[in-house]
Amino acid sequence: TQRKLIYGWLLYAVGAAAIGGLLAFAVAMTRTPGVRLLPSARAFQVILVGHVTYTLTIWLLAFISAIWAYVAAQAGLPLNRRVNGIALATAVSGAAILTIPIVLFQGRDVMTDYVPLLDTPLFFVGFVTFLAGIGIAAMNYLAAVVRHRAETRAGTSPAPTMPLAAYGMACAAAAALIALAALGVAALRLGIGANGREPAAYYQAMFWGMGHSFQYVSVAAMTVTWFILGCVFIGPPKVNPKLARGAFTLFALFPLATFFPYFLYDPISVPTQRAWGISLDVGLSLPVLILGPMILIWAWQARREKLTAWVKRIPWSDPRLTALVFSAALFALGLSIHPAARQGTLRTPAHYHSVVVGGVTLAFMGLAYHLLHVLNRELVWRKIVSLQPHLFASGMMLLVLGLLSAGDLGAPRKTYDAAVVGVAWLRPMVLVGIGAGTAVLGGALFVAVLLLVLLRKTPAPAATPEKYRLVGEIGD
């Protein structure tokens, strides 16, 4: 059934988040003055590769695949469950393969943007296998959209209209396939293997187009998640459907620009073409700057009483709601931190930790709690769980502010000794350690609750339809 697909992708995503969180803790504690958890620079770099791979690639794309399965089920899209099962199995196999060189400390670590990696065949086999699984899931979703439209034209579709969230995830699926196509174009233009070229420059160019495109996938899915959770607490969306669909379409159109630089310039120099990178960054924020205010206006119009009474009536203890609010806040903070101001410093990870690790991940955490109701799974530790988004968000806020302050003082990124005692950025790095510890605590609580609930043998009784009604709540 489709619930089994949602369950499988959700369990896989949460498992990846658990691994990524443990590796993140090791990295942050090593950068914290007086701690240095990892014994050497070599160990630090390998664990950093594993952390980024699991948190910024596997967790995000696996959860996005869970959203595809969920939205397809709620929108009545005829998703091929067998193909989706193959996609899940392929993605899991890929993650297992790429973990082997991480655990065994095999291969040279290459700290490129977007995809830090271990330069060893086993890592690449696993990484490409994982991406193949995500690509199959994306193609399966788009095929379901095409079949739905064909059935609609024939008058045989049980759900003749496609909700806004379903359309948004179709744009995310298109961007995912564009990302994989960009990787293929880069491979054709660069050739397989560095072949005497500097490995860092080669791999930076190889993954430049794919990395930018996958950013669009994550942010599109985050925005869809805002709409889904907004429907839960606000009601049916009251937005201009044409404008909203047009904004979501931009998530699929802008990534097409990642192909052109590989043909216009020497492909190895693509990452140095700053105008293209800045344009893609601006393009990424544009749809959110359209859709975000639409959600705020929708929330304002939905209130039927005085603002004070309406705010008091909102269930602020619900982790889905607090995750939604903190997600928007951290994403907005991340947009205000442009990494180009101090390239090569910790200002860059401050930017993407606020946007992706903060904004995107918190939105997905809120939706994960919602998916438990879809799966008829009863939430445990409710009072403690209500604090989880607060812990994670406050920790991320401290971490981002620490990274930003240290970066503005010149602290380098991706280095083992960024917290050397006596340097100017000592105090900000202590703040990074405090924030990381708090965020890891919040992340660990999220993972523990999700795994405990998902791995229980007996699900809870079916959720009350009036309380967790899902049909029509994903954005008509």
C-alpha cells in the first residue's frame, strides 16, 4: 500500500538523520576549544564528509521521496508502488555502499562544495546508486502526474483537480531530474576521472550544476511543506492559484540554467563563473519571496476574530506548528547571510546551516510528526516532544550566529584547527559548540521519538478524522 511506501521512506530518512547527527556532533565537538573529540585532521575530514553526505544529501532527498509518496496518496495520483519500492531499495543500497569507505577511512577526502567526497571508487558507486534511487522516485512521481492528467482529460480520474502541493512536488521532481541530467552533462564535458587535474577543482566542477539544482529541490519541498502544515492550522489555502503555480514553476525552470556554463566555458572553470552562481542563488530565493508572503496573507485572511484571541487559540505546543514557525524564521535569517561577503570562511556554512539545516530540516521535522498521524502511529513523550523544535531551532540559531561571527573575523571553513586557542575567533567558536550541542540534543530527541514510534510493532488506532483530516488539506 501507499502507507507502506511512506513508512519506508520516512524510516530511511530518519535513520539517515540519526547517522548524520552523530557525525555532526563529532565534527562540532572537535571544533570546540578544549574538546577536540576526533584525534586527527584525517579523522575530522572523513567524518565531515560523512556528516555532509548524510545530512545534506541522504536525509533530505529520502524525506523528499517520502513527501512524493504522501502527496501522491492524498492527491489521488496513480503512483506505481512497485517502482517506488525499487527506488527505495536502490537508494538504501547506495547509502550502504558509500558508508563502507567512510567507516574504513578509505580514499582521499576532497572537500568540495555541494558534495564533499572520498576519492575512491566505492564511494562513487554508492553515491551514484543512491542518486539513481532518488531519480527513479522522481520519475515515478512525474509519470503519475502525467497519468493523472490523461485520466482527467478522459474523464476517468477520481480526483479531477491537482492540489497546489501536488503541483509543487511535481516541480521538485522535475528539478531533481534536471540535477541528475546536469551531473551527466558535467561528466560528458569533463570526462570520468581527474586525469592529472587537481581533484578538488575537477570534482567542484563535476557537482556544481547538480548541487545548485538540488538546492531548488530542497527549497521547493520545504515550501510545499509550509503549505501542507499551513492547511492543518489555518484551513483551506486562500491564495491566487495561478500566481502560486507560476512561482512553483520557477523551481523547475531556473535549474535549467545549470547546463549552459558547461558549454559556454572550459568546463573545469564553471565554478569560477560567479555571475552564474549568484544568478542561481537569486533565482532560488525568488519563488520563496513570492510564496512566503502569500502564506502570510492567507493566514491573516483566515482569522475570524481579533488577532490576540486568534493567536492564543493556536496550539503552540504542537511540534508541527512550532517547527513551521522556526523553519520560516531560520530560512529568512539564512537569506540575509550571503556567503560571498567572506568566501572561504565560516560565513558560508553559517548561510547554508541556517537555510538548509535550519529552515528545510525544521519544516521536514514538522511534516514528519504529521506523517505519523497518516501512518496511524501514536506520538510518545508528547510534553517533551513539544520542546523538541525549540531545542533544535535555538541550537541552530546559536550555531549560525557563532559561525557568522567567526567567519566575519576570518575563521576558515573545513579546517580541523578552526578553534585554535588564542585566535580572534575563539569566543564565537565556543558559541558554535554550545549551539551544536543544543541542536544535536533536539535532533537526537526527534530521531529517538520517530524511531521509537516507527519501530513499534503495533500502530495506534486510526486517527480521529476531524482532528487529522488529510484529504483536501494539502493545498487545493
